[in-house]
Amino acid sequence: MPTDVLKTISEKYCPRFGQTAVEMGFITEAQLKEALCHQIEDDLSGNGHRLLGTILFDKEWMTSDQIEKVLNALLKRMRQEEAKPGSA
């Protein structure tokens, strides 16, 4: 996937992804902060944008099953938000 597409996806979902992963007990706040720092460092060094889930998986802090559970929870929340009256 092109870097700009990954960055767009990340901007939309990653803040919620990290917060949701912490809420679900899969990672700690400290791990989230470190993963976000790695993401920023990658962006600034020109190494390309990595999704937060990829970083957490690469550091072996989350399993693919846990990542899938977080993404499913985010999808469910998004659908609920879209179904609210007054949502665009």
C-alpha cells in the first residue's frame, strides 16, 4: 500500500486503536506511548509509515488475534457512531 494511504488509515484509526488496545487490557499505556514514539520516529526518518498494530505486533506486545479483536471493536464502535441520529 502507498505510504500516503497508510498514513490516512493511521490518522483515522490509530489513536482509537491504541486507546482501545489499552482499554481491552492487551497493552499498557507505557507500551502505547513507546509504540507511538516509534511511529513518529519512522515518519520523521523517512522510513515509511507503519500502522500502530504493526509496531505492537513486531515488538511482540500484541498477537494477531488481539489486533483483530481491537479492529472488530473499532468497527463496531464506528457503526454505532454512524447509526446515531445526526451523524453524517
